[in-house]
Amino acid sequence: MKQRILITGGTGFIGSRLVERWWQQGHDVTVLTRRPEWAQERWSGMVNTASDLAQLEGQYDRLVNLAGEGIADARWSDSRKAIIRRSRIQLTEQLVEWAQATGQHFDIVLTGSAVGYYGGFDGADGRQAVSEDSPSGSDFSAILCRDWELAAEPLIDLSNRTVILRTGLVLGTNGGMLKRMWLPFQMGLGGVIGSGQQVLSWIHMRDYCRAIDHVCDSDLRGAVNMTAPTPATNRQFTKALGKALHRPTLFPMPTLVAKLAFGEMSELLLQGQQALPTQLQKSGFRYEYDDLGRALEDIVSLW
């Protein structure tokens, strides 16, 4: 059934794939963005764009809230952390106010979060699996995700279903963490970071988009871990990426170097969490890429 979809974060790495997928499926998509000119140039005639909530008209069937400044785009100064929080929480609060004021009642709300909700772990602690019922952590990423989710809670009363997308490391071409790793690994300069035992909860972009559609078509509600069922350690990931690129991985980044280079933000590199997709699997979702090596080989072939 054709739906009217409103998406924030639609020009980003993940959101842009969803916009194009939904347009191809015949949905009426509106992208709320600070870059309407860019969006219009890319999707001329395909989607609607708006730069302000006041420009939106009528009722929407689906609200997808993915907007937020890149958490790893710059070193975490106090001002940078404030920008990261504001870009997620303030916009979510504004969406709530707009939805209440305009009498919106959505069929489904998909609102962003991340597996960082559970906190970061290293070594043996990181190999302890967490599921959607696990408690939140206490580091910056965890508090950010928790507060982002809390800001979206009023949307529960404005929709038939609200789903919190606790997203893991999404692997795809020309974006995300792989884009940052691509050049050094392509040059044969990649290597293990820190202990190499920190766990990465990853998912192939194609499976991520398929999982989003599955969530919309299912009865799922509440938190959903958007990850593959086969998390990998940093050491395993490094080896798999080197193999996919046919490059050696002989240049490790010691923990001290990572902390000196990135400060507090180094926790994104040195820690991880084994977040299992319990809800997706219980609801019958089937992965195309549950093997990391095959996922990376597919992405490398498309880059």
C-alpha cells in the first residue's frame, strides 16, 4: 500500500538509501533536510523536500527520524558533544511538538538510536551479549542514545506502533566507517586497533534496508537491534577487510595512540558491544549477509 512518508536524515549515508528504496516502491516520500537544494538536485521529481516543519502539509502515514550530526566526524570537545546531542534530541522534540500541533497519527514511527545505548566494553566484557532488554550504559554514547529515545517517547501516543532502531555498524559503499577505513586499508596500512578484542555489531546496508521494510510490515514495536547475528571482534574485522581487499593488515594502532589522537572519542574505536538482533530473528527476518567476509567482499566488489 502506498504511504506518505516523512523522513529526517534522508540525505545521510543510511537515509538516502531508504529514500531511494521507498521511492522505487511507489511511496510518496518527503525529506526534511537542511540541504533541500542538494536533495532536489539528487532526487528531482522523485521526492518532496522541506527545510522547515512549517512547510509540511497534510497527514503522514510513516515518520522516520534518523537525523543527527555524525558522532565520529570530529573530536569530542564540549561544544562538539553539545552539537551532537542537540542535532538529535532537539529535532526529535520539535517533531513531537509539530505532530501534536497538527494532529498527526502515524501508522508507524521509526526513530533512531544505536547499539551504543548499551555502553562500550572491551576484552572479555565485550563478548557478553546484550539484547533489547539489556540496560543502558553510562558513557557519552549511551547517555546520548538513552536521552534520544526518551525524547521520542511522546510519539508512542501519536502512532499505532513506535520502533526504536538501535543501529549497529552499517557496512556499505561510499559512507560510514568503511569510508574512513578504505584508504589506509587499500594502501596496505590497516591494522588492529587497541586490543583487537572489542566487538563490532555490524550489518550489511542491504540487510539494513530490508530489515527496515520487515519492521514496517511486521508487528514489531519498541527497541530493535539493527545488527547481523554474527558480531565480530576488531581483530576478526581487520582480517576480513584485509582479505576482501587483498591487502596485508600489519600496522596496528595501540590503545595509547588512539587515545592521544582521538581523546574521549577513542571509545568508539577501543570499545564495542555484542548486540544481538533478538527481535528481528524472533519475528522471522532472514539475512542475506550473516557472514562478515562475504558481506565485505560484496561491498568491495561494488565500491
